[in-house]
Amino acid sequence: MKKAISYLRGQRVFTHASSKTTAGVWILELPVLVVDATDVEALGRQVAQALAASKEGVPHPVSWKGIFDPVLELAGVKSWATFVKSARCVGIEGVLEGVSFISTENLGASGGFNDIDRSADTVKISDTVGLGRGLIAEFEKAK
């Protein structure tokens, strides 16, 4: 399985790959990408690129300090608390050629994001416009 996460803040979408550690925990994996939320095809390419970077068996972190810093830097904020205030989040899962999206509810800086809805349909990884549209549709469901 491949995983990625996208965050909508204002008119920008931040997406990063997630990789599974040797201890079984999914963590942020580079690259972190950002694109304008109105560019549906670019959103789809961003999703496909992030999923391609996802892998399993990466070393488990010794320290969690700074693990989210690449996203914060791109967003121009200094803390998770500031970032999360205005963010919506969608989880992305890819299995073989199919991609599904999971909308979430924002529970704030201490609660993070909780899954609330999984898209019923999958989108082909090669359909960049479909990926972009699917992501936008899930952001609309996210709270």
C-alpha cells in the first residue's frame, strides 16, 4: 500500500508522502509539494507524485522533533498549532492502480485529524484530473 496526506490551507494544497517504518508507524516522507487548489490537474499530479514516493521499511525515527518541519516551512508558519488552525486534511491511499481518499475532521493541535469518511470509488493513478477532482471533493467533506 502507498499513502500520502494533503492539507488545504486557504488556496494552497500541501501534500506529502507517508512511509511505513520498521515499527509499523506511518510517517512523513519527502517530498512535500504545494500547489494552488484551483489547478485540478496539478493537484492530481501532486497526489500521484506523493504516492510514488511512499515506501515501507524505512527506519523508525529516534526522535520525532522536527518531523513536520518541511510542511511548516512551505506554509510559512512556525508551529503545528498555527498550521492546523485553518487546515483541512485528506488521507490518500493507493493500492495497485486505484487511489481512494479519506476526509477527516480537524480536532485541533492536540487532537490532530480524525477520519470521518472514505470515498466509495477509487480513481486510477493515471487519471490526474480525476485525482485532482477526487481530492477537492474530499476537502469539501472535511471539517
